[in-house]
Amino acid sequence: MESVVNSPSPGPESLAGVLERIIFLNEENHYTIAEFRREDTDEKVTIVGPLPGVQCGETLQLRGSWTRHSQHGDQFKVEAFTSELPSSVHGIRKYLGSGLVPGIGKVYANKIVDAFGADTFRVLSEESARLRRVPGIGPKRAAAIKKAWEDQRALREIHIFLQTYGVTTSQCVKLVNRYGAQAKPVLLAEPYRVAREIEGIGFKTADRIAINLGFANDAPPRLDAGILYALETLQEDGHTAYREADLRDYTAELLQTGSERIVARIDALVDSKQLVRHQPAGVGSPLPGSAFLQLPVNDHAEQKIAAVVARLTRVASGLPAIKVEAALAWAQERAGFAFHELQAAAVRHALTHKLSILTGGPGTGKTSILRALVDILKAKQVRVHLAAPTGRAAQRLTETTGGFASTIHRLLKFNVAKGGFTVNESSPLATDFLIVDETSMLDARLAAALFAAVPARAHLLLVGDIDQLPSVGAGNVLKDLITAGERDGAPIPVTRLTVIYRQQGQSLIVTTAHAINAGDPRPPPVAHDLAGVQAWSDLNFITADSAEDCLQKVIALCTEFIPRYYRWCHPINDVQVLAPMHKGVAGVTNLNQQLQAALNPHRHGLRTVAGEFRPGDKLIQLRNNYDKGLFNGDIGSVLTVDSEKGTLTADFDGEKHTFERGDFSDVAPAYCISIHKSQGSEYPVVVIPLLKAHFVMLQRNLLYTALTRGRKKVFLVGEPAAYMMAVRNSESKQRCTHLREKLAALAVSS
């Protein structure tokens, strides 16, 4: 069995031998550093380069060139290779003992090879019953070894078949786990089925395979998969629905085919319930293409939200009798100040309506109202639950209200085995009053799960700032509900707080944030270097005339200025750099590398797909991991690394978690993170690089979100012109949803 990975460049050298040990493997691009025993001299050398699918013990024919590394000496840089299952007894022993085949460790590998020698692989494939002659291997173990060997052979075959399509080893493993020995036949017959059924293998990969296998450009399976992929792509931009005519044109361009064929396949997908079509309400004969189309999962989520809104406004309250005006007077006396009319209205709405919304920018008194409301409810012995989308937001809610807040995922108790929340409509929360902060972060699916868990007689208060960035996931739940309450006549009282209270209006962070929302493009006072920075001010703008200048000033702030003037501030844990973009000199990726080198140098690290991690590094969780209880946006600190085992241990809010090779794509360095990832969090000190080169991302709500993440100090570093560009760009992408229509339909029916 042999595979050629790529074509060699002209005149490379050749090397043959056995792969002895894999020192490092990047599972995303297969870049490998390995120990290799040369066939001609029997000496061990280091080889580097992309080596997808190789395992210890394999015989490799390499083509490439010798290079010299400043630290590690001579290395053979691989440009192309072929691989063969080992034929020597030594190679077979190494291959089987590598742990590649479950059920065969080093001990049993030695026993099997001792019994069958160079004939081992043939015995495993054709005469596996002979394994029972090996001491310690009974019928069950022999059957398990046979199955594991067949699965591994299928994995190897599928990897060779797919390597030209850019399919990773981990994706091949998913294919074999799902389809077993039928993986290749399934790919040959139904490549688009793989895109539907295997997470991590998308339409583009399936389409490359299908086209190369000879599938027609307008074949129904391709058109169907393309339409669903188009909606999934639009979903990534935040849309839960899309107008049919626009989806038709978008998909036709994507697939380079005629729109009339797309129309026919949309009808077929609606008939098979893979798409949901909604005709516009109140229209006798709707125009062709005017309907909205949704994936069933998004339609179901919005239906659930609308149904709970209707239920909450229909069913009587379960709260004990509360004299609202007396409770307000008591809360004001307890707080030590008189509430503004709008603040008092927010408390009244929360106590007298089953569903209400409180919105407002920083410093407008949301926290004071929540604290007063929690005090009133506790005094009446009401069961109050508080929740927020992120751990940091929940912690802040706990500190400011005196109640206990948890993340939404922990509140709803995700069950890994069942793949869903255990707190749901059938088993709702044991609460009388649920307060949810940072609701602008709720996407449609999470909001649906949360709303469904609210008991029929309980109250629900949604708190958020709609001027921030919308949710990362699809939907615009808070904005849709506010619009429904204020414009569409839905029975959802909305209180907008507009008066600034924080530090009697003297906080430059707060006043600048409100100026941004008002469209004032004038930047705050600027300093041209760190010597001109006003350390006493909570907001400073340091100019930079290039990306390199910006980078150096950000590093100088984090390593020199902040530690010198703010002794209370830990330069890693308390400072968060927030960048608009990932790429570029002043982007997330490069800033992480440079800040790590400046703040945490000279420490032995662990090289991973996400970069090098060292003890003391800050890292961020990029995806929800229910097994670990870690969620997207959680920030931790690396405690230890083990280069031999390829693991690291990190602390997240006092809990230790171990990350292994397969986990590293879920984490990233967090000296600098994107502004989008900072949603729902606050940091003592925030540093924001802001350049005209970031123009693709420069929007008013992005700058507003970044600025309002800073609790004590914010430093803007860059070009005032970039600041003005962001403030003037208020046309953030509009999200297409169908929630308001569903709310209106339920209001009419009730």
C-alpha cells in the first residue's frame, strides 16, 4: 500500500528508512517533526515537513533537501514522500506497538510479532483466528484486534484516497468512525451525504470530491447540498431566515448554475421538510420569491421563543402580592438615593409584567436597578435566579447584585450523554423570577432553550445593551423583542435608560461610549507618545503612524507603562488587548506572539496547533466543551506543560483542566483576543489597537463594544482617522430573521 503526497521539486535528494518516533504533529496541516532511521547508514536523523497519516514503523521514501536549524542542527526537509506498511520484523513491531491499533500495546505487539514475524500483517488480514494461539489472546480479544485492524486499514485507505482533497487525518477518523469499511463506497456514491452527516466536513470538501468523481454540475444532489450550504453560510453571518429570491440568486452564483434549477430544488427541499417556507403575512397573492426560507432548526428555535413570549403574557403571575410603590420606596431608602423616573419604571415593569426588557449603555444605572430588584424579591422570599451567557458576565452579575448568578449553560445543565439540556420545557427551572444579563449575546437557539425552561407562572427580565455587537450565533433576539415591544404592539414593556450616572458623568470611558453611539466622530484627546499619556485618566488615545509603531506602543504599554503607573494591575491577568482583526502586524495572531515574547519569555513551552504555550500564559476557550464544563470565551492560565506527553494543565476560575493533543484546536493564546470574543466580559485594563488597515471591521458597534469592556482604564492606540471611520460607519450588517413575524402571528391568534 503506497501513497504519493505531492510532486517533488526539481533535483531534490532522496532518503529511505523507517519512521522511529513522532516528536511533534500539527493535526491541522500535518506538519511533522520526527526521528527517522536511515536505511543506508542505520543512523537516526530528524525529518520535518507535512507527513499526513504516517505512523511509527512505516517505511518511507522521502524526497527533499537538507537544512540546518540554528538550535536543532541538521534536518531533512520533506517535499514529497511515499509510505509503505513496514515489511521488516523491526518495523512491524514498531508499527503495532505504537498504539495505532486499539487492543495492541507493546506487550501484545511483541507477542504477535514473535509468533508470526514478517507474515504478521497477512495473518491479521486473512487468518485472524490464528491470533488465539498467541498466549493471552482469547476469542474476545482476537475479535477486537481483528476489528481494530480492519478499521485502521479502512482509515489508511480512505486517507490515501482523500489526501488530494485536503481532508485532515481527524476528518478521516470521523468518516471511518461513522461508516467503517463502507467509508470509501459512501464517498464514491454519495459524497454530499458526508457533508450532511459528518461534522467538520463541509460542502466545499464534498463538492471537490464529487466534481472529481464526475458528478454533473447541475445534479440534484449537488444543487440540494448547495442550497443547504448557502443557508448555513448565511447563518454564519447571523441570519436565521432569508428571502427566497435572494437565496436563489446567492446559491446560483455559488454553484455557477442556472437560477431556474435552484427554484425547482428549493421546492423539493420544502416538500421533503429540509427547508421551511413562510409566505408574507397579510398578502393575498404574494410575489414569487417573496417568501422567507429557514433551516428547520432555526424555524423551531424562533417558534419556541414566540410561544414562550405568548405563554408568559397569557398565564397569571406566581409572585406573592407586592405593593410596588412601597417596595420602590424601601429599595430607594436601602440604596441611599432616589431612582430616576426611568429606573423606577424598570422596577415596576419587572414586578408587574411576566416579561420585560431593560436596556441602556454603560453608566446608566442598570446595575443599581438589578440590585434593588433582587433586594425586593429576596425580602419577599421569591426564588430568584440570575444568569448570563459567559462566566465573566455571570461573576460580575453576582458581585453587583448580591445574588448568585451562573452561566446559562450551567443553569440549564447540559447533559453530554444525551446531547441536550436537562432543564427544559418538560423539566423547567425551579424559579419564580429569572434575570438574564448581556442578552444581546443570546443567539436564537440558546435563547429558545433558555425561554423554554422558564416556568409558566415565573417572571423573565431580559437585560442588555443593543448598541453592542450582536450575538456570535445566528439571530437578533434582543433587538427583535425590543422592536416587537416598541413598534409592533407586542405586550413586552421596554425600559431604555439614557441618563449617565457613573462617576457623576465624569468617566471619559462612559461619556466617549455615548458619544460614539450618538455618532460624534471626534476622538478623545490624543497623545503622540507614552510620555504624553495622562495616567490619572480612565481613557487615553495614543497615536501611531504605522502598524509597526502601533505594535511597539501596545507592547510598551503592557510591559512598561501599565506596570509602572498601576501597581494594582497584573500585566497579564488584568490587561486585555482587543484587536478588530486576526491578521496583520497589529492583528490578534501577531500581537499574541509578540506579547508572549515580551511578557512571558525564556520559559519552556509546548508547541501545538494553536501556537506555543508556556506556564503563565493566558489562553481562551474557543468552543463550548461540555465534557470539561468550559465555554466559548472562557479565559484561563497555563499552569504546567508536558512536552513528552503533549499535554498542558490550565486553571479556569479555580478549576484545573488538562488539554491533550486533540483539544488544542479549541484553545488559543489570549494576550490579545478579538473584540467579538470579548462580548459579555469586562477587564480592569483594555488596550485597543485601531488602524485604518482594519477598515473591513471598523464599525460603530465594534468600537463601542471594545471601549465598554474596560472597567478602570482603556488605551486606544492607532490612528484618529480610524476612530472616525468606525464611528461614521453605523451601517452594521442587517440580520435577516423571522422572529418578529412569528411574534406578530401569535399575537393575532391570541
